[in-house]
Amino acid sequence: MNSKNVYPTPQEASVNDPLIGDFYRDVLELLHYEPNEEQVEAFAAFAHFFLYGAERSVFLLNGYAGTGKTSLMGAVVQALSRRNTKVVLLAPTGRAAQVLSEYSHRGAFTIHRKIYRQESYLSEGFGLAENKHTSTVFIVDEASMIANGTAEGAIFGTGRLLDDLVHYVYSGTGCKLMLMGDGAQLPPVGQSQSPALNSEVLRGYGLTVYDVTLRQIARQAFDSGILLNATLVRHILTSNQLVTPKLELQQYNDIDSITGEFLLETLSDCYDRDGIDETIVITRSNKRATLFNNGVRNSILYREDELTTGDMLLVSKNNYFWARDYDNIDFIANGDVMRVKRVWGEVEQMYGLRFANVTVELPDHGNVEMDVKIVINSLQSDTPALTLAQSERLYNDVLNELSGTKRERYQLMKQHPYFNALQVKFAYALTCHKAQGGQWKNVFIDMGSIMPEALSTIDFLRWLYTAITRARERVYLINCPIALQEARPESV
């Protein structure tokens, strides 16, 4: 089911349907601008879904960068609230939930926090929670990130997040689901497409799908070099022929190409102007992220200690131990960001690893402070987390020093602070998958070491599109090999 030419526009419908007319006037008032034709069609489909959709219907909104999806849905959420409609806002990560909360002006949760509950205090397993909501619209942003595989096993429900989300929502009385995302972004790791943005996958759950795509760049975005170049890459992605893009930079102040010679100076200027929290380097691999992180700490922040107050850390593996005494945090998620508030005590050497005790602040969880133990070794590792050999040694050494039956020792391991130490990386530079769902004022995109033959592949184009669209104000392309030397006579 597609919105175009299927539903009457809100203006047409309001003649005979005051419900749609009142809803549309609320949205217009909250938008603060006149929507284009495509946005009106999207709203018409949503109004039909909300007011008249079947019991098991889902609204799928695929909105590309600059098409006004965020503004439109922010207004829709507020309009629903005016009608006293119950709305639950969800996102795949804490950072994405924070972004959703900012533009909708109401609280948002991670999907995991909302739909799962720990089965018991001693269990690592999280079962699917009971949906006690009635007549509620569940709105999920950044749906391109929702996987449906069992990469981490079945510690959460069935291990298939999309399956569990659909089951949870429609087990509630009169509940409906809306999925929003950008199909040009990177799909979940190991998958060729995003299952939550695939209408055929959704129909496989027995759902009636309202399938809407926003492609037209909103008028207020025409002057943005970030959006123009993102759109250029997106056009190549959705064409029948993949080619190497030629980025247009010369006419715009919000996107630029810099060489490595000026990188540290430009990064330092961004830190001084907007803060470390609003500046990120996005790169292609964990190895290059480690190089950038060390460069920032050594040459800009002048931090000689291997870990110190003020350092920004990125959690690289889900952790269920340290959040157990915090009511609003079920677990610390892979991808959560932490700020070091204090390093206390000496570094400990145990089980072939080095550990530090730190107090951290979690920006993605309302800046709550938490005392944790972290594994120092993972900070400089070129792998996403500890190596398999390191993990196996930690497991075996801890298990062997505990007494009791194997089952009793396994239960004791779940309460062991060293075995459950947080695995973290520095967070000044991230891979694109780690950055997905977040937004920063300044985004530096590492384009060094990319082979020429890779520049026209779908993987690179999705990576580049996702990286560019993480920026709210400025993009800096580091050693960019694909910048157009002269401005085009006509823009995209």
C-alpha cells in the first residue's frame, strides 16, 4: 500500500471528515512552514493509518536526508499528544533515542529497555515483557538499524529484535506500530538490507503496510552543501548504475575537504568552538579509529596518562552487571558513550589483563554517574572488543579460581567484577556503524586508505551517505579523493 494517489489529501478529506481536518490543522500549526506535496501525501497516509487503519497495520516511513521527515513526524507526535493519544517513542540505541527525544519534545526509550525484562536477578537472559499498553502508537526512529539476526545469541528474547518488537507491540490491545528510517543508510552488520524498512518482510508478519517514501528535498534545505552531497550519493545508490561520486564542495560553507596536514588544527578549532561532545571523526575500521583516538589524546588534549578525567569512552560490548542497581538502566549497551569523571586507585593486573576503577557519566542516560571497572587492554585494541584468546583466558582463569559445582561457579561468575568489567574504546573517533543514530555539529570523515575500486561500491556509498548525514552543521572530508575540482553548472 503506497500513499500516492490512494488517499484524499487532508484538505479534500476535511470537507467530509472533520477528524482529519482538525488533525491536519494541528500539524500545520506545529510545523511552522507549508509542507510540500510529498509531505502532504505522507500525512494523508498517516491520518488514514491512525484514524482508520486495520487492527494489525503498520506505517512505514522511509525518509531520505533533507526531505523533512524529522520535522513532519515531530509535528505529528505533538499533534497526537494534543488529542490525548498515547504515544511511545523508541529507537535502537540510547544516542538515537536522545535525538528522537530532542526533536519530538518528549521522552524516548531504547527498544531493548522497553520491550525486554531481566528474567531473574542472577540471570543474564532478558525475556519479552508483557505489553500492558492499550490504544497506543509506538513510533520507532532509525529503524534501518534494527537487526533480525542472532549475532549475540538469544540473550534478549528470541534473539531476533524485529520479530520481538512486532510481537510486543501487537500483543497490546489496540496498539499500532510506526517505523521510520532512511533506506540509504548502512543496514545492520552482516545484512544486505534493513529488514525493518522492507515492506515485504513486514507483510510476512500478517500486517497491513502503509508504505511511504519521502524523496523530495524540502525547500528550506536547498542551500545546504551537506544535504546536496548526501542527495548526490543517494541518487547514485538508487540508480541502476553505481559510479564513483564527485562531491561538490566549492560553493558551500558547511562542507569542506582538508588534508591531514590541517586535521589537528581544524579538530582543535571545533573542540574550542563547539566542544568535544559535538565533534566526531568517522572512519572505516577499528584500527584507524584507534590511530585517530590516540592522535586526539596526544596532540590536541595532551593527555599522557593512558586514561584520565575527561576522557570520552565508547562501550564496545553489552554489559549487564554494572547497571543492576540503577532503576532506569537495565544494561549498558554496545555503543553507549561515557565520560570519565574520576580514575581512582592503581591499575590492577589480573587474568592476563589490566583493569581500572573509574567513575563515569552516561550522557545517553541522563548523565547518571556510575562506578565501574573497565578493561584497559580494550582501549588500544584494533579489534572491536577483547580478542577471542583474551576473552577465553579471562573466562577460564576466573572459573578455575571459584569453588563449587560448575553450575555454582557459573552463577558466581555473573557476580564477578573482573569477569564483568566494561570493555571500552576511546570515543573521539568511531566507525560508521557505531556513529549511526547519532548527530554532531562537526563530523570529520576519514577518506584515507580507501582503494579506488571501492569508491563505486554499494558498501562505500552507503557508508559515505551515512557518515555525511551524521552532521548537523559542518562536514570535513579528510584526504578526500572524490571532490569535484570545479563547481557544477547545475546542482543536484
